[in-house]
Amino acid sequence: MASKRSQAFLYLGAATLIWGFASPIVKFTLESIDPLPFLAYRFVISGTIGMAMFATKFVKFPKSGRDIAILTIYSLLSTTIALWLLFYGLNQSGVLDLGVIALLGPLFIVTGGAIFFHDHVTKRERVGITIALLGTVFVIASPLLGNGGISGAKFTGNIYLFLYLICDAGGALLAKKLLRDHISPLTISSFAFIIAAITIIPLAIKFVGPETILSSIANLTLESHVAVFYMAIFSGTLAYAFMARGLRSIEVGEAALFAYMQPLISAPLAVLWLGETITPLFLIGATIAAAGIFIAEHKIKKNVKHSHQLREF
């Protein structure tokens, strides 16, 4: 019989695998439907699941007004705002760019932890974060530096992805506070899915129109419908359940390292499935970012607390 630690690695590995497929699936589906209708469709499903989780008492609704307020701010930041930026960014940029930009996530969280929670950041970490940031900026700017021809749209998409990462890191810091207050990961994610549905669906209706939303959904291929359900059920509820189960038997700092494995899944899919190309400029930026992460990493695992387990993809 596998040890509890081995079981934890299996659960965390399953969540990582699911999230590794997420960005290529989103990019593929955005070829058939615009971001806001996609998000509205996805969160009709996710929000319904979230309400069912609370209605059946599978997860407990927080009683403290303070916890509800923090949960609401977290949900708005990490779903309504962050996912709008993510989907519009992916719509104009690519999965490979997101893979590099997202590597800054744990480093941003360490920086935020130092600012808001007074976590200690070593000199080695500061050097690594700076180098990784320079590499990521190089990747973001590469469309303006002759990366297969100047592409203002892709540059704008990369800016959206970078802003998404900042919102995601801010949400992770709020999640860190909620977890310290003994709010479970599934309670946090279920609440966030409901808030996402409440906010994103009206936005889609206002800016796109109900007729356009319904026609966009009706005209989707079977593959695209499956992709939306994958994002709502597998990348949403199921992956968070796996992550929550895995966290019972392993340190959260160790679990955060699984986030670095996601580009190992998404990058090959981006090249082989979506036809994205790895250009020399992209490779230079990615190498610089990876070097910065390598320099900072051996301390990151001690400082990242309750962070990437709660990405709202």
C-alpha cells in the first residue's frame, strides 16, 4: 500500500497534469469563441457546481463577515479580473509566452510575502528574482524586437498575461491569509467560482449581448464544448479536490514546486498541437528567466506558503 506521502504526490501530480493541459485547451477553444462568452459559459457550469458544493454542505460556507469580505476580494481579483486578462492575453499571444511569464508566479508571491507578511527574502533570492524578471521582460517585448516580424497585438497579449500574473499573485497572497484562518481550499475555490459567475456573466451580457453569447455557444463544435467542460469540471473542481487532498500529507512549500512542471506539459502541446514556434529571441528570454529561477529556487520552497495551490485557471 502506498504511503500517505506517495499518495500526496500522486494527487498533486494529477492536478499538475490537468492544469498543464489547461492553457493549450483555452487557446484552442478561443479560435471558436470570444473570451467573454467562453468565460460566461465556463462559469455557468463552475458556479453551479460551487453552489451545489455549499448546498449539499460538502464544503462549509464561512460565517465570519471578515472572511467573506476577504473571500470576495480574492474572488474578484483572481477570477473576474485575472481570468479576463488571461483569456484576452491568450487570445492575442501564445501558450509558450504564458509558460515563461507564469514562471514568475512563485517569485512574485515571495516578494509579496516579504512586503505584506514580512517574510525573509535572501540576497540570492533577490538576485534570482531580478534575473528571472529581466528574462520575462525580454520574452514579453520579443514581438517588438523582430520575433518573426513586429506584432503589436502579441505584445499587447503578453502585457495582459503579465498583468494576469500580478493579479494571480495578489490572489494567492489573499488565499495565504484565508488558509491561515483555516478556510479550506475547496471553500475558497467554490466561493470564487460563484463570484466569477455573478460578475462575469453580467459583463458578457452587457458587452457582448445575450443573443451573441447564445449563438456563440450554439455554434461551437463538440470538441469546443468538451474543452469548456474540461475547464469547468477538471481544471476547476476536480483539480482543486486533488490539490486539497494532496496537501493533507505534504508540506505546502513542496507542493508549490509542482507549478514549475506545468510548462513541461503545455509547451510541447503548444508546439505540436497549436503550431506555435520557438524563436531565437523567445529562447534567449526563456533561458534567462530559467537561470533566475534556478538561482532563487532553493529558498523559494521554504517561503512560498499556500500560494500556487489556488490558481483560478
